[in-house]
Amino acid sequence: MSEGPEPFTDDLARDLFEERAAIREHDGGLARAEAEALAVEDTARALSLPVAEVRRAVMPEAPALDSEGLPFQPCTRCGGGDFWKPMRLPFEGEGWRCATCHPPNPDEWRHAVSVPTGRP
């Protein structure tokens, strides 16, 4: 007999996250970044935890985000500071892409932002 829900651990969160991301990516046909962004939200809902707490547990290398969920550091590949997100993802949270490294299709981007890059 079960004694209630399994207690939250980083391992439990990571397992749920990886399962949901794989389903969204392979069965749903989403790009990895989109699948992972939505999987974080799925996992948070399943565990009744804040998205930020789950994100820290399953994606510790994720870029710093400001209070609205926008990247707050330059692109790690090119150093640029312009980002966009596919319209099918929620505005807050992961899933932002560098506009220089991955130019958006004009019909699918949600919002463009600029972050401080420290370059003149």
C-alpha cells in the first residue's frame, strides 16, 4: 500500500522532466529546447512546485533569467544579446533562442529582447 505521493527530490524531478521532454520531442515533434521548456512546466505541475524550483533542479546550467523569464546574459555561442521565442511557448521561462545563431521565421517568433552584453 502506498503512503502518499513520493517526496520531492532532484532525482525524481529530473526523471519526470526527462520523460516528459522525450515524449514532447519524439512523439510531439518539438525541437529539444521547446520540449524541455514545456517539460519543466509539466514537471512543476505534476509535483505542485514553482517552475523556478523545478528548473533549478533539472536544468542547473540554464541561463540566468530576469523576473519575466527573459535571458539576462549574452548568448554563450556568439555573445549577442537579441533573443526570440516560438509563439507556441509561454512567454515566461526557457525556450529563448539567439536571433544571430538561430534567426527566427517571421511568422513564428513571439517576442524579441535585448540583454546587456558588456560590449560597446
